[in-house]
Amino acid sequence: MLVRRTVGARGQVVLPKDIRQQFGIGEGTEITFESKDSEIVIKPAKTPEQAVEEFCRTSRKVKMGDGAKWVKKAIEEQLEERYGLR
């Protein structure tokens, strides 16, 4: 979905209702802004519980006893997958 909005004098933008509903964004919902190359990514902020759950999913990919190189590789893969970073 592509929607255009105009930035107001104070730098404010109204998120379209369809997008707010799709992502469960309501009054008081925290959102994050991420600059990625020439884009701005806006998404609902993760709760502390979601952040821990995501971290645990990442750590399961690391085999125990394989040493630090596997931890580094898993982190790099997640950065690439999620943010296009390496």
C-alpha cells in the first residue's frame, strides 16, 4: 500500500486509519523510526516482552559449544535479515 501525506508545520504526519488498524496502532501506542539507506521505516515499538522473545529466538540458532564465531555469525545474519546491515 502506498499512501502520501503532507508534513505539517511542526513536522507532524497523520498515519492513515487503514494502516493504524492493520498494525494495531492506537492512541498512546509507541512507534519507532528507523533510517535505512534512503528510507524511513515506521513501526510499532516492541514491548519488553517482545524484545526478549525475539532475542531468545535468535539465540536458539546458536549451537552450544561452537564458540564465539557462531554467536557473531548469528548476530550478523539477524542484522542482515532485519535491517540490511552487516
